[in-house]
Amino acid sequence: MLVDQKEAFEKYHEQIVSIYRRYNMIDVIHQGGYLTKFSNSVGHLRPKYNLNGQIDFQEQDLYNIVHETRFAIANTVLLSEIGLTPFLINHIYDPVPLFSPTVVDIRFFYFIDDAFMRLYNFWNRVANFLNIFFQIETNPEKVLFPSLIEKLASRVGNDLNFKSLQEFKEKEYKDIINRKRRKVVHRESSSSTYFKSFLDSLAKNFKETSKLQEQLRALQRERDELPPYFVTSYKRMIQGLDEMLALIRDNVK
């Protein structure tokens, strides 16, 4: 029994690793060389800023959240490839139409929510690391990515790496990551959101077949576009690490 479980896990792990390779989702330690990059960028600053080992801790925490995010994203890809239940199902015109999620659907939405929350967590970890060196906030509880970027503008506003982080904060972070994360944490899961949208479409357009089908196709397209969006977001995370390190290297003495 244990042998079968081990083999099943190994096959699952192989599928996840295959997705990492296919989408070039690098391992920041073993493939990205970030141990060296961190050392080259902030190593000379350790005597002054590594109080109570805070650089060591925050660096390791960044590695951890990157690995966890990569894992969540790969699972959304894997589950979407296994096959998600279409919203345009044959029985939607039954007297009481229902969307019946499979275990694949349930796990897919679990990892969707997990990926959004970990993306949000990653960018706050970037803020924590920047704050060690720029010392914007004295209270760690107040360190958040958007507010820290806003307060950094007066000090490094002309830096190209800062401008890139600032643009990201104003667009993608604000419009997608934080909005989605806030909804998942405080209001409803992604699974519930899509089920509610499914029911709303039925309620409003039950007698208008073409309009109902159009709305359900749009809903399905939005869901199916999430894994590719996350793969792109992972690459933006890696870019964010580079920008964070360069910002410190070029502006902190």
C-alpha cells in the first residue's frame, strides 16, 4: 500500500516538474542563481542592516513564497489539462439546472485561490525586504507593497527599476492581484464566485438561449484563462526579484 502511494506521488510530482520545465518556471535557487544574486547585491550591506538576522530570514522567506506560488500555479495548469467541467452543459435547460463540479473542478479553484493569495504575499515580502534597507516603516505591521512603493517615490523616483515596480503596482497589482485576493479572503472563494455567476446568467437569460450561451462561454473563457495568467505572473515575480535587488544595490550604501 505504501509503495503504491509513493509511486502515485512520484507520478504526480513528475507531472508538476514537467509543467515547470514546459513553461520555464525556474527554481530560483537551483536554476536562477539567486543565492549568488542576493549575495552580490546586498552582501556588502549585511554588517549594517542584518540586525537579528533579518536579511537572512526575509531572503529565505522570499525563496519559500516563490516555491509555494510556483507549486500552486503548476497545479492550476495540471488540473486544467486534466479537464474542467464546461459551463455549457447539456442539462442547463432542466427545470432546476445545476452546475455539478467534479473533484478536479474543486481542486482547481482551491489552487486558484491559493495562487492569488500567494502572489499577494510575495509582493508584500518584496516590500519587507526593501524596507530593511530603505527603512521606510518602523512598524513591520504597516509594511505593504503599495504603500511602501508610494513612500519610496520621493527617494528613488528616477530609478528605472523603481519605475517598473511602480507601474506594476498601479496596474496589475491594483487591478487584479489585490482585488482578487481581497475578495477571496473577505467575501467568497473563486469556486463560489463562478457558481454565483453561473446562477446569475441562468436567472437573467434563461429564456434567451443565445444570450445565455454567450454569457456562459465568456464565464468559461475567463476561468480557462487563469492558468496562463498565473504563469505570466510567476515570470513577473522573478522580474520583481531582479528589480528589488537592483534597486537596493544602486541606491543603498
